[in-house]
Amino acid sequence: MAGHNLARTRSDLTDFLVRHRNRLTPADVGLPGTGRRRTPGLRREEVATLAGVGLTWYTWFEQGRDINVSESFLLGVSKALRLDDAECCHLFLLAHRRPPPVEAYQWQAIPALVQTLMDEMARPAYVMNLRWDVVAWNAAADALFDFSARKPDERNMMRLLFADPTLRRRLPDWRQDASRLLAQFRCGLAAAPDDPAMLKLIDALSKLSPDFRRWWEQPDLEAYGYGIGTIVDADSNHGRYQHAMLLVDEHRHLRMVVYVGEE
């Protein structure tokens, strides 16, 4: 059974690569045309050149031979074949049986439909990446956290929690909220433990906040949280919230956090 499954995977890999190679033309990838071709799409040697890999190695890979290829090889092939995030992930699963390495620091725009959905919400909502950078938000969330007035590198929920004294004064349950959110943030680190941007943020917050440094070195993972429970507004009103986390893009680790006010 194991051998049959391996053969099936290699056949799927071959079919996947050939299909995506055939859907491209030289013009699609910036290569000059060479007249009429006997077969559609790019040639193997063109894919190998675009990917920066050897022709023989790429040919064996496409044929499904039992060879080991690196992450950089697969990323080069993905770029050469113009694969999107979902397609790149599928290639890695076929070749390595695991998704591609995670990039925690991604600032790509969210789909317009997701922004429209948030804008139509009366409840505060924002989208975060794996590093907890806030990449999109609606007006209600802006009223709570003033995202639009902050520089891009300041729109990070961990940084706001541990390095913004103004926000901290508005959080009567700061210690409970911060410890729970830090526990959730630590879970995300497991997906990208060596990511330079993630490690840079941890190092910066360890220097800025003694609380962050202490809790990071002595974690309490008994409670997790997606958002801040109680926030005091400019009129001293206490807004109390529960939270829902919705997946926006699993391949880019984008999540929407929605704040639902308690009655």
C-alpha cells in the first residue's frame, strides 16, 4: 500500500508540473518567441533556466524519479511556473509532504472582498499576519486602536500591548489580556521558529518591556486569547468584548479578529 501511495504521489507530481508548464507561453515569462512549437507551453529547459536549476535534475523531478530536492529548488520552480500561494503549497505537499516555509512578515494586500466585508461590519475587526502585524482594519477597529494614525511598523498587536503606554492605560485587565495574547502569539511562532522578522520582533519587545521578557522566558500557556477583553474609551466607558478568529488566507497565515461587544 505504501508503495502504491508513493507511485500515486509521483504521478500526481508529474501531472501537476506538466499541466502548469503547458499553460504558460514564452511571452508569459518574458522569453522571446521561437515560432510555431510542436507542443504547447514552455519547454523543460526553459523552466529549468527560469528556476535556476539544472535541466537533468528538473527533468528527473518532473518525471517523478526518486530524487531529493531542496526548498530553494521548489521555490525556484514555483516562481518559474508562476504558481500562486495555494499552488506553491500543493507543489511542496507533493514533493516534500509538507507545506512551504512560512514567512511571518507579509504585508500583501488582502482581497478587496474581505475589506468590503469588514467595512460593512459595525463591530471592530482587523486582519493580522503570523507576526501579528495588522495589515487591514475597519473604521470600528480604527476607533479602538487608531491604526491609521500609526506608522506601519507600529501596527503590531504585540508591540501595541507591550510598548504603547497610552493603550496600556486604557486596558484595566491588561495583565490578563497581555498574558493570554502572548500565549497565543507563542503558538504562532511554532510555525516559523527561525523566521528573522519574528525573532527581530521578539528581541525588540524583550528590550522594551520587562513584562514581555519575563513572560517570554517563563511562559504560562494555560490560557490563550485572540483579542483584548476590556477597553476604556475617551469618555471612560468600558467596552467589554468577546472575540472570533476567522481564517482569511491559510497559505499566508492571514486571520481576521472580530470584536463582539458584550451586552
